Amino acid sequence: MSDKYNPYNNFLSVLKRAAQAVGLHENDYAALCYPERELKVSVPVRMDNGSVRIFEGYRVQHSTSRGPAKGGIRFHPDVNIDEVKALAAWMSLKCAVVNIPYGGAKGGVCVDPSTLSAAERERLTRRYTAMILPIIGPEKDIPAPDVGTNAQVMDWIMDTYSMMNGYTIHGVVTGKDPEVGGSVGRTEATGRGVMIVTLEVLRQTGQDPKKVTVAVQGMGNVGCTAAVLLHEKGCRIVAVSDVSGGLRCESGLDIPAIAAYVKKGGLLKDYDAPDVHHISNDELLTGACDILIPAALENQITASVAERLQAKLIIEAANGPTTVEADAVLEKRGIPVFPDILANAGGVVVSYFEWVQNLQELTWEEKDVNDTLKRVMVRAFNEVMEKSKKFSVNYRLAAYAVAVERICTAKKKRGIFP
Ligand code: NAD
């Protein structure tokens, strides 16, 4: 990976600019430049054909200043230590932006889960869990789903951790199925948070959701939910894509039909419907629309894409979808970016609700989950807007500034041990 696309360098570069913008001294945020703990594991898995494969895995805890570490687990062939470090750092900031009492962590296994059978995926998950077990736990570090993992994987993590401790411990992981301690509304929470932020932007800029067009990159958990919910609010979703390619329809795509298709495992390159034409992911990112929602992976909006894209604003549903160079181009072009650590925080907010329910051994109604999520997201949105105005900085720097100030205050109050 070139330094330019190293997501940890992206994090460090924005951190420095945000700290300078709000006048923080280097000493105040120096510790945030380094993850507190990095664990690398080699995970042996017996494959269905009897052979043994070794997969590289990681768990990184970036900060625990504000509470237990919190962050997802990714199964993807591009997982590497710098990516996991960046994702862990963004989790620290994200939890601080929405002001929930967590630090940040992330884990990952370098694997293409689509090439594994369900039994192999289960064995990989259980062995990986056993190998990171010393550093996770409901009071220490609480994983959750990310790219390539889902509620079933979380259920296996909970079961493995529980079996190794001799009793059921729901709170070790969030994003589980509701039958085994998961919260209603968690699976949709990240996409719902993206919808809440998008509608708040439209409301505060006096725009009617029924008059805007939207393009969504990535039709996984986050992108698909965001597309479905925005479609329900009347937005015209003109383009969507997945790893195989994209679809475009000027009069608006039939999002419920496409959502049902991808949920059954269909690839968009094979999707067919009247007036729908196939486009590349580059065409998805640069095509005409009012709002662009990247909801796939890092580094999708490069400087070249930023020069050409036609969207009027960007809502980052993915983590780190915009490179530092692209950010500069977008700022010059006057295209606002509502950053990942704010826009996709809905998932960790409802993860927090799930953990609270687990610790208290009670369950919330879906309405309570969704209403409380909305309150938390809108409050965080307004705090970022105020910071942006106060320091005349873009929304990304403002969100970082809100977060870094909160983490640094916690660090200062706790002091340095010993
Ligand atoms: P997912 O695995 O459910 O879906 C990923 C989607 O992206 C799939 O549709 C895949 O086909 C598509 N994709 C992959 N590579 C692509 C490419 N090069 N171009 C276009 N599409 C591509 O993952 P997810 O959980 O939806 O996560 C998506 C993003 O949201 C990630 O950046 C993740 O870190 C972030 N995120 C997820 C959550 C969560 O709760 N799941 C929370 C916060 C942030």
C-alpha cells in the first residue's frame, strides 16, 4: 500500500490539522497518535477438505480513555495492520463524537469469507475469538459486525467466549441476533443513522427529500439499509453499486426489489429490470446526483474522482472513503463532506444500547431504540455544525475536534499512570 493510501496516515494527518485548528498542544494529543495495544494472531482452520489453512488476524485497541474499547471485526482479503489501526482510531473518535462512554478498537482477519463454507467460517470465527480472548470482554473490549461479518458471526463469538468462561456472557459482543441478546434495530442502525444525518442536512438547508437524487456505493448492510430508508422518505435513488458493478435509472431505482435481490446473495452485475442500465463504480461515484453516499470501503473517492464527481454533497457511510488529497479537492470545489465518524456512528450508538441492555438484562422496544438513536445523532450533528462555525473549519475537522477535545479531557482528568 502506498503511503498516500495508508488509512492510518490519513487519520494522523487529519488529527494533526484538527488539533491545530482548535489550538490543542502536541502533548495533549500525542498519545492518540499511537494505539494502546496491538495483537496479531495466526489462526489455524481445518478446511472441509481436511487441509489446514492459517489466516492472519488482528485486534487493535486504540484508546480506552473514555471507557472500554469498542469496534467491529472485518473479514476481508485486504485486511492489514495499518487498516485495522486506522479503523480502531476512527472508532475512538466516533464514540467521542456521539458522546458514548467507549474508547475505540477494531479487529480483522485477512480472508475472503465468500470462499469459505458456513462450517469453515464458524471454525475461523471461533478460533480467532479464542486467540483474542485475553483482551476482549464486556468491561474490556466489545467487538461488533463490520465488512464481511454479520449477526451470525457475532453469535458465534458470544458463544465461544461464554463457553470458555463457563456461563453465558451476552455483553462481550454487540450486533448479535435478538434471540441471543441482540438489540432490535441494531442491524439497520448504521444505515438508519446515515438516513437521519442526510435528512438533518436537508432540513437545515431547506431542501425537500422528495426533490433530491441519491447515489449509493455499496449495497451491503449499511448501503442497502440507507438506500431503503431514504427511498421510504421519498428520495430518488438513481444509482447503487456493489463490488461487481453498479445500476443507474434516471427515474429512480426500485430499491425494495434491489434490496430483496442483494439480500438473497445476488450480484448487481446480473440484475435486470426495465430502464435500468449497468454502470461501473467510477461512473457511480462521478455520475449526476445531489447526494453521494459511499458505503463500501476506504479510499474510494480519490483526488481524480473528487475532480470529476457531480454530487452537491457527500455523506460518508463507509469508514475512510475519501483520501486526504480528495478532501482538499472537495473543499476547493465547495462540496461539503459529512464525515464518517459522524455519519456512520448510528451502528455504534445502538451497539451501546445493546450492551446496556445486556448488562442490565432487559430489552428495549424498537421505537425506544430508534427514537433514542435519532436524539443522539441529531445532538452530535448539531455539535459538529457549531464547532465548524466557531473555528471556520470543514465538517471533518470539526468532528475530529469535538472528539479529540473529549478524549483529551478524559485523559487529562485521569492523568498518566503511575
Ligand atoms: P458489507 O460487507 O455488508 O457490505 C459491503 C458492500 O460494499 C457490499 O455490497 C460489497 O459488494 C460492496 N463493495 C465492496 N467493495 C466494493 C467496491 N470496490 N466498490 C463498490 N462496492 C464495493 O459491509 P457493511 O457492514 O455494509 O460496511 C460498509 C462500510 O460501512 C465499511 O466501510 C464499514 O467499515 C462501514 N461501517 C459499517 C458499520 C456496520 O454496522 N456494519 C458501522 C459503521 C461503519
